Amino acid sequence: IAIVEGIIADPELGKTYDGKVKRIMDFGAFVEILPGTEGLLHISQIAEERIANVSDVLKEGDEIAVKVIEVDKTGRIRLSRKEVLIAQKAAKS
């Protein structure tokens, strides 16, 4: 049942997903959050500090937690790893 729900599910704004890095680009990475559903993790949303190269932090195949921060009118999904890291740090304090 969980597999079927994953296939037909729509990404929820504000929800955190365990995703898999599919492609690395100069401007960020594409992360699959649901089967067949990818979102853009912009370079500015990868880490709390500024990073020069996406590949310094991520590589294809990495499994990371990301939060859906926007779904635009065309269905494009924007993701943030930075917000997840900040929330994890706050939870530990």
C-alpha cells in the first residue's frame, strides 16, 4: 500500500522527504522525493553556509532529507536542505 501511495502522492508544501540526488548541476541538484517526482535543490538551499560548488557537498546517489518550500503553477518543486539542517540543530538545542 505504501508503494502505491508513493506513486500517486503529490508533494506537500512544508513537508520533509527523504530524497535521492539524481543529477548535479552548477546551480544545484535535482532530488527525487517521490517515485518519478523530482525537485530542484538550489545551491543556496544546500547548506547553512555559502558553498562554491554543489559537488563539494553532494554527489549523485546521496540520500538526503529535504523540505518542499514551493510548488509553482507549472508543478515545479523547490526544495531546501538548509531548512532541514536548521530545524535539526534547533531540535538538539
